[in-house]
Amino acid sequence: MKVFHLSVECFPVAKVGGLADVVGALPKYQKKLGIDAKVVMPWYNKPFVQENEFEVVFDGFIHQIHHMYQVMVLKEKHNVLGYELYLVKIPGLLDRDNVYGYFDENQQFIAFQQAVLHWLSAMQIRPDVLHCHDSHTGLVPFMVEYCPDFEFLKGVKTIGTIHNGEYQGSMDWYMSNFMPRFDAWKWGLLDWKGRINPLATMIKCCHEFTAVSQGYLDELYEEAQGLEELIRQEHRKAHGIINGIDVEVWNPATDSMLDFNFSVEDATEGKRKNKEKLCEEYRLNPDLPLFSFIGRFAGEKGADMLPDIIRRAIQETGGELNFIVLGSGNLHLEHVLKEMKKEFHINFALDLGYKEYLSHKIYASSDFLLMPSRVEPCGLNQMYAMRYGTIPIVRYTGGLKDTVKDIASGGYGLNYTFPGVDDAVHTIKRALYVYMDEELMKNLRNVIMNLDFSWENSAKKYITLYEKK
């Protein structure tokens, strides 16, 4: 079975969030199960592209309105990721430094989807499955069926995955001029409330679609940024499949980014040594429990609550804990946290930006990871944390419900229900009691480091979906 994963992110080529981690790992595990899985994504001016060898396997053109764009498809020559990787380069559109943030990104994403289908059609490559990840590839199921240029691909099975329903790619109908010719009678499949909505189009047109956890799918039926009715209508082809993590990359026993490697057997000592090194670097007291936050400074992540949570937790515990925050994405919040660092420098460390190596070090060093998310479709951070013996403190939502069970219910993490500062601080105080019980901490680490969050089970579920008649 030949499966093409279409995505605008893929670790380690280009990563902004969890989408990249999923697309970077899932095909590798599917290959191990006998699926011929490949990844197709845009070309970016990134270190991975410069440091690896590529060959041009296709050179052609697409039209958008009155413009003709060159399309080059480059294949990574040595399968260094464990599967075939293809990059689509369009000079003037898909040849930039970053994944998002450009004024013409709607045109970029349309061009990417059009170029992929043009390449496959021109080269007479007919996959068994086109697996479309998020709204950036959400027009593909429509184009395959209703664009005459891609008649060769008509009937190919399309699977859509909603990694985050907050981002739907909604655009004005004027953008239809940038699309390849399509059956005008089918315009309603593109439309949602007077605009082209690629995520809605994907849900309408794909054969099956998934959300990245059962908990998140359940929530989408009730709250999906205006798509609730549509998702309920299409519920027969909806599936919740929890994401996994790449346990070869995320392995504290072999992780080259750590100062000290460790396994379940020596986790207490190993984490202590990493914690001492990290605290020395950031001038924190290693004898205090270390709480961390890693992620984008976005409202859905609850990042706007961090200043109040941190301030109150430090003040209300008499400074008997430390915090370290790694993230970026909101200039105002960055400024507030920088000012806080001046006031609470004894207990609070801050590092701004995206730093993959530092995230690994923080997971290995922390005692607790805080995830005060308002929305969390799946969440990978809590799985990374547990893999490294760090106990998650999570708000009970989305995939966090599926992966973290509270110790009060015989579980191994700390949960709270309402998305607010009060509940978060209360749960942090609960964590301090856990921290003071060394035997309990040791037992919890033993449990969470032995949990199986690998892609094996999830990859099998996707394959079952691919094979569904």
C-alpha cells in the first residue's frame, strides 16, 4: 500500500508545533508495518535542506490566474528519516525561510496542493491513500474529485486529520481564482458560511477523517469554531486516534541532547544530575522542586495565565519551588515574563524562542511539567515529559484526558478541571506534597517511564482506516 502524507510541517525538516512531530514519526512506524509511506511538504530554506542531498524528480509548471509558476519536486536521496521525503519548491511562493506568517500564505498553500497533484498526475503516480494533515492540505480531497486536471487521481482514497480545529484556513471567495479549474456545480463543498473553508472542505470531501485523540473528537462535536454542525453531520466517518511519540528520538537512555543519560532503573540519580546542571546554568536552587512550561505562548495553551500562576505559586509557597519557561509567540507576554524574571530571578528562569535541544534538557531535569491548556487536541509534551520521568500537571481537556490520569484516581499525574489560575495554583500546591514523598515520586517515575506512548498502536489504527472499504 502506497501512502503519501501531505503536510506543511515535518520534523526535523521544519517544525512549528506538534504537527511536525506527528508527520515526522508516523510514516516511519508505518514503514515498519509494511506500508510504503512517504511525506510531501513545501521546500523551506532550513538547515536540514542545506545539510542533506536532494535530487530533482520533477520539473513542471502550474498556472494561477495569469501567472505561470515553475514547480520542482526534490527527493531526499538517502532516506535519512526512514522514509521517502519529497519537497515541493515553487520560486516566489514555496522557497522561503518560515512555515507561516506570510501575507500570501493562502495562495502558498493552494499552490502547494495544486503542485503536488499536478506532479502525481503528470508522472502517473497513483497512491492508494493521500493522507492530508490539517487545513493547509484540506482542499486536496476536493481537487482530486472535482478538478479536471487531476482526472488521473479521481477515486484515490483521501484521509484527513484534524490536528487543531482552531486553524481552518478560512479565506475570501476571491481566492477561488487561484485554484485549478473545478466543477462549478460543486462550489458548495468549498463553502462554509460564505467563505472558502479548507478544513470544512476536507471534512466534507475526504473518505474518512480523524482527530488526534478521542477526547478531542468528543469536544469537536460541541465546540469546533463554527464547524460543530458539520462534524456532527459527518460523524460516521469520524475517528479519534491518539498521537504517539517517536520513542527512538525521545529516549532518555540514548538522547544525545542530554548532559546525562538515564533509564528507569537510575532515573532518580539521572534526573538529579541533569537538574543540577540546568539549575547551575540558570542560577536556580536544585534542591527545590522544578516546574516547567514548554510551548507556544498562545491562548489555547493557557500561556497568558503563566505570569499570574507563577507569581502566586511562588508567593503562596514562600518561594519553595522553581519555574523554568521555554517558549515564544506573543510579544506582550514575552515582555511581561521578562519583567517578572527581574522580580523573581531566584525562583524563575526564562528562555525565549524555539530550542529543540533545550526542551529535551528541561524534560530530563524537571520534576513537574505544567500544561494549563484551554484547548489541547492531543498534546505531545505530556508524553515527552513522562518518557523522561517528569510528572505532568494538566488541565482536563482533549488528549490530556486520554493520556494523564490523576493520582487520586489511581493514576500517575495531576489534573484539574477549570481553565483558570486558581485551580492551576491549587494543583501546583498538591504537587509539592507529592514531591516531599520521595518513595511516591520514585514509584510515579517508574510508572510513567514504563507507559507505552509509541506510535505502534496508533500506526496500526491508521492502517486499518486506510484499508476500510
